[in-house]
Amino acid sequence: MGVMKSLWASIQGDPVFMRRVNGWLTMFWIAMIPVSIVFGLLSSVAYVSALSLWALVSGHWSAWQAARVEVEQVAQAEAQQADPVETRVVEEILNRTEISPAQEAVS
């Protein structure tokens, strides 16, 4: 069970993989439209129920993924606001720069 949870977590943490999976699933379901019509599957209550359940699950999964992204974006924005890049850059410049009083010009 622990291996499955680890695999599931790594899959969900990879946006490229998730985009590809969702893209292929979209293509599959688009291809299933004419297949369903040709084979008369749309008159099957079980088939339409399964499609409805899949639509419900995939819709909620998509919303959940979007919410996870929003939460991460908010966390990044808060971290940026707490420690802005500009402040870090100025601090690093000050750390690397030696500041000493200017020598007075001889007249």
C-alpha cells in the first residue's frame, strides 16, 4: 500500500505527466463519441450511468487539482511578500561590497 501511495504522490506532483494523461484521456473520450453512437451504447442505462460517474469523478478531480495549484500559488505569493527578491538582492550586494569613506581631494 505504501508503494502505491508513493507512486500516486509522485504522479500527482508531476504536472507534465498529469497534462499528458489528461490529454490522452480527452482524446479517448472524444473518440468514444462516434463509437458509442455506432454501437448504440447511448441507449444502455449502464453505459450512460458509467459515463456520468466518470464525468462526475473527473470534474471533481480537475477542480481539486486546480485548487491545489491555487493553494501553492498563494503560498508562493505569501513567501515572496515576506522575503521579496529585491530585499535579498540588496542584502547580497551589501554583503559583497566593501564600503569605506571617500578620500578627501587634495587642493
